[in-house]
Amino acid sequence: MTTTKRWDRRAIKDELLRQNKTLTGIARDKGLNESACRQGIIGASRKGAEAIAEALGIPFRELFPDSYTLGRHDGEETSSKQPQRDSAKAARAVDNARSVA
């Protein structure tokens, strides 16, 4: 059975050190802002994360399996509008019942 190594920030930084590479150097080589790879390693820059994966020669999805998988609106409702609650409708029905009685 083959197990895939679990990459976390420490493991990524250790591998970079082993290969004598820096996050800033990788970003510069790719023409990105110097902080892009530092942001990429924490999940704030996909381009930075892609540059790290390419520099290490590790597939992006293996290096960052849980990051950058969902878009902003994939998943739960992100609208600031609150859905209408059923309780408001129920309260109106109770009010109508009282007025009839």
C-alpha cells in the first residue's frame, strides 16, 4: 500500500530548505510579488501556491489537497439577505385567529 505524504506548512518549508530554495526566490523567479509564495503557503494566494508546487516538483493537488478547492460561492448561501423565516408567517396566522375570535 502506497501512502501519500501529508504536506503541511512545516513539511513544505523543510523541503524548500532541503532543496536550497526560498519562498521569496520562487516568487521572484515566477515574476510574482515577493510575498506571493508566503501568502500561498497559508492559503491566501493561489498563484503563489502553484509556484511552490512547481518549484518543488510536486503536483499541486498533492501539496495543497484541502486548499483552493471551492470557489467563493460554492457551498452554503453567501448572500447577506436573510431568508424569510416561517415563524413570521405563523405569527400572522395567530394574529388573524385572534381577530376573528
